[in-house]
Amino acid sequence: MISEIEQQTSDIDWFFTNGRHIAFVASGGGKLPLSISSSFDTSIIAAHCKMLYSVSTVVINPNLNKIVPDFDERYLADFKEMAKKGFFAFDKTVLSNFSELNYHLVASPVIPLSLSDLEPDIAQMIMKTSFYGPVGDRINISDFDL
């Protein structure tokens, strides 16, 4: 279990699926969905997914400069790396504000990874956190199980 204090003071990598695509999210000290905070799968999934090979080119969100005006290559590095592996990559819009629930798309893959591309046990862990609808430019944690 990930306590609220740990959530508030950590940047936790977590994943979700809409059944078709998979997204990577950097929590930035934000509230996690219950399926994530009550699980020990998060670090296992992150370690596995970071070891995957790159399969795609990356598209940076064309509106990113309106959301994060001073971003640079250092900011983009991890998000681009995950998008190259086929994940839609999101970041917390207002960092270190636990009650602010919005995330924005940083980078997306041209060739998205699907659940069937993953080992079955990893896919099962990711499916515990589902998002209903298309993976777009923004997500809100209230759309998950809080």
C-alpha cells in the first residue's frame, strides 16, 4: 500500500490502459488511483516496461509549451523514452499539489504498444487500472477509482 504521505512526497511511475492503448504516468506528488495505491505492482511494472525496446518514433504534444512554458530536453527525456517504447506519456500538470487531479500528455508514440505485446502477467497488472475512453491530451484522476 502506498500511503498518502508517500504519494505526496514521491514521483511515482504508474500505468493504465483503456483496453487498447497503454499509458505511462509520472505522479509528481499527486493522488494515485486506488488500484495503484493499494497495489505492490507499480515498481514491478515500471521496472519491466523501462527495459522494453524502443519500437516507435515520438510525437511531442503540440500544446505542451502552453502547459509547461519552460520545458527543455531534460524535462522531455523520460517521457520521450517511454513513448519510444509505445506508451502514451503523461505528467502531472500542477506538481506537488496533492489535491490537483489533472495530468497532461507530454509525448505519444506513432506506433502504440498494446496489451498483447506485453508478458501476460504484466498486462494483467496494468489492466487493474482502466480508463474508459480514448487516451487524449488530458486525464483527470477522478476518472479512475479513487
